[in-house]
Amino acid sequence: MTAPGGRIVFDEPGDVWLFAYGSLMWDPGFDFEEVRTALLRGYHRAFCVHSEIYRGTPERPGLSLGLDRGGACRGLAFRIAEANRDAAAAYLEKRELVEGIYSCRRVRLTSVDGPLDAYPFIVNRGHAIYAPKQPIDDVARIIAGASGGSGTNTAYLANTVTHLDELGIADGTLHELLRRVDSIGEITPCSLSAPRGGEGVWDVRAIFPERECQVIAI
């Protein structure tokens, strides 16, 4: 569970399981003994966290993945040995809990080898950077237009879809979201010199009817 001060505290002795639904699946960053494909019911993978640093800016935030209430989510469960628990927890606190948007608490998973209890990072809906559910076309427009310190939001989405496919955990919703992002054409700025002497106004939309132009008043 998540204790005050943003620390991860495991409730039981012995080995523990961590449930991953995003980049932790292909880039865990901690030592583990075993990994299983597992299903978490009651939560789903969603672009529900505003990103103002890595995939966006404060002026134009992007979106990153979170585990939100409702539905179900297929991911990977990692078994962490008791001897490595503290080191893994310290690493994950720095990676996942800096902004305070996630809480870590025990849930029940289903796997082919039977049920197991694990710890996922679940989004806190009361946090300032939580992004409530919105129409998929609105999400696509946000992702298509956002970029931050780690690159474009579109690349983040495409990379997620690729890794999920490689792991055999295809997510139909994210595939459809990527299709809609890819279908959004960029707005190409058009610029022309003003008429000599400053008289008259160019109508760039009439000159370039085949292109989508942004008209800027100066």
C-alpha cells in the first residue's frame, strides 16, 4: 500500500507481486523472480493523466497512461523476492510516486495458474493532473498536438501499442485511438508577404484552397 510521504509499504511478509499495465511491463527496472500474464477486473488502462513535462507542456499538456476505475485490464504480474522488496519499492517510489497521482494498494488478479494478490499503481481521481474520461476524438486531438521533454505524445502512444502487441496483450481501444491520431492531419501554417505599401489583404485560403491554413492577424 502507499503510506504517507509517498512510500510503498507491503502488507504481508515474503515475496510480493506487482501488476504492470504500461511501460513497467517492458521496462520494469527492478529484479524479479517470475512473470505471469494476468487480468485485473474493475480497472482499465486509459490515457487519464495530464503530462506537462514528458509528453506535453503546461501550456499544452499531453496525456499519459493510468489505471482507472471500471472495466478490466490485462497486464503482467511480476513476483519480487522478499530479499529484493525494499530495493524494488525504493526504485518504484522514485519512478511512479513523485507527482502523487498514483496509489499502490493490493488487488486480486486472475491468471492461468490461479488467482493471486498483487500491487498495481492506481490513479487518484482527486488529483489535479487527473484527466476525466472524454470522447475518444478529443483524446486523439490532444495526443496528436502534444509534445514534451521525452518526445511527442503520438510516439508514446504508438510505442505503447507496439509493445503490447509484442507481449500478446493487444488493446483494441488503444489501437483505435492510434488510428484516429494518425488520421488527424497537421495544420500547416501558410505565410505570405504583405502587399507592398501595406495596402490590401491576402486571402490565403483562396490562394491555397487545397491546404488547411491558419490565418494569423498581425
